Amino acid sequence: MDYTCAIRTDALDYRIGGVSIINDVSLEIRDGEFLVVIGPNGAGKTTLVNLLSGVARPTSGSIELYGADVTHAPPYERARRGLGRTFQTSSVFLALSALENVRLAAQAHLGGSGAVWRLADSNRDALERAHAALASVGLTQRINAPASALSHGEKRKLDLAILLCLEPRAIVLDEPTAGMAVEDVPEILSLVSAMHRERGATVVMVEHRLDLVSQLADRMAVMHHGSLLAIDTPERVIANETVQTAYLGDPL
């Protein structure tokens, strides 16, 4: 093997009440790779990333993160090992300002207490990192606005700023453009691409719109009925008649 494996799953299964949600999924995600997970609604995409990030625990099978077995590790342990995660809906503290949201993340990453009531200037490094992260995602003019006052697109940018402060080696993004205004989508995808190119982060991104991500991905993994239907370059996946049938019911 001539590459470092960032994330590896082996025979991953997830069942609820005897119903199979994820079935025998084995894949290797290379360090520094941009992998897009696609599939029709109900294919198991979100469940798969929940398993990778520790939000859900597999019924059977295993998960490795940079060579460490994290199958039963909680999300915070995976975060310590370099895994960052965003969700389909933003998970920021709505009552706090954009700056405070990001500053708390930076402070926790640097080993601070993470206490909301701690004065911001008591950790100058965390504050500087927060300002830099907010500038990177284009939120400099909104640093003092409460998160509740941000638009949906701005909240997604805030999610990415928080990830930047955590300096993850691998990032799992669950449909980062979901519910976003069409005009905001290119900027979010550009920010994700920059995290991959400029920071060398491994990116695993769930998306169902192939036209948005085919130019970003190194490979695409296609989920269908909880199973891994195909994994290959975007060109080969799009040309795959089995994949076309899974999406549309008939080959193109």
C-alpha cells in the first residue's frame, strides 16, 4: 500500500429493529482524498457518515481512523484523533455571536476550559485564530452578530470556521449546501475545496446532486439501499449504467 489510509471501514453493518440500514460496507479513504458520497434519498448516506463520526455505533464491522480502531469510540475521541464533522443543519450556539462560537472552538482545541463565561481576551491565541477563521470564510463583517441573526448560508460558513479552528485532518460534511440559496452554493463549495487543497484535509462529503461535486471529487462512492454500489472516479461513476439505474430507474 503506497498511501496512508485516513478512514477504513470493514464489513460495516447497522441495523435498527432487524431492519438493515447499512449493509456490509467496506471502503478505504486515502489521506488527502476528496471523496463524495452520493445516492438517492434513503440510500444510507447520512447513516454512513454518522457511523464514521461516532454519532451512531455499528451493529457489526469496524472503523479505523489513521490506523486506530475507533469502532466504539465516542465523537470527542474521534475529534481528538483529527476528525471534524458538520451536519445537514447547523449546530452553532444561536445565542452567542459568530466570534464567540468560533473562539470557543479554538479555545477548546488549544486546551482551554471552553467555558462560555470566560472572557474572550483571556486567551489571545484563541481569539486570533477565531478572527482568522472568520475572515477565511468571509464573515469578518458579521463577527459580532448573534448566530441566530445569521442567514442559513452564513450559518454554514460559521460551521466551516469552527472546523478550521479545530484543524482536523479529516472532515466529514453532510450535505453542506442543503437548504441553501442557489447563489450561496458556489461559495460554500469553494470554501470546502480550499480546505482540501490548501490545508491538505481529507474530505468526505455527502451530496446527492452530481452536477455540484463532480469537479471537486477525486472519487465518488455510490450508496444504494444501504450498500456500497460503486466507488470510482466521477467520470466512471457517472457513466456507470448500474448507477444511472439506481438514480433514475433506467439507464441514460
